[in-house]
Amino acid sequence: MALVIPDVLEESCSTRQALERLAAKWRVLVIYALLAGPQRHAELRRRLPDITQKVLTETLRGMESDGLVERRVLKETAPQHVEYSLTALGKTLQEPLAAICDWAAAQAASR
């Protein structure tokens, strides 16, 4: 079976659109953090200490909108408790991201 390489230079290319969504600075790191299981906002902030609260909130909202993350309210009354987890779609990124990690480790070892 021949490898089909999409024309990612075309704006309408679905691969390009996916890459643009995933290429946002924090998205891949949030995915990695959530691969460990559901976490609350504060837990994610501890795992990603360089991200601001505002940027984490915006990132999670965008990922929820894209169907990668699910937001679950644990407690409705103030202060509200919410946890975030990967959706089935978000979990499908585990294998491609693992391949990138393997590639990066191989490149680092060959230096």
C-alpha cells in the first residue's frame, strides 16, 4: 500500500487543520498530562508549572470545543469542582504522540 501524503500546504486540507489545532503551544502537553487520567484544573497547573491559569483555561476550552477533552462538573455549588479528561478522540492521539517521543529519543541518542 502506497503512502499517501496530503497537501498540507492547502488551507482546506484536513491534516493541516489538525496540525494547526495540535501545534498550539500547550495542547500536546495537556494531552500528555491527561493521558494519566482525569485531573482537576489545579492538578494540571502543578503538572505544567509554566502555563498561566488563563492560558490553561483557554486551552482546555478550545480542546473541549474540538472534542479532545471532556469537562465534568463534580460539585455544582461554589466553589465548583471540575475535572478534565481525554475523550475517545483525544485518546487516539496517544499512539502518534508516542511515535514522536520515540523519534525524539532516537535523535537525542544519536547525537
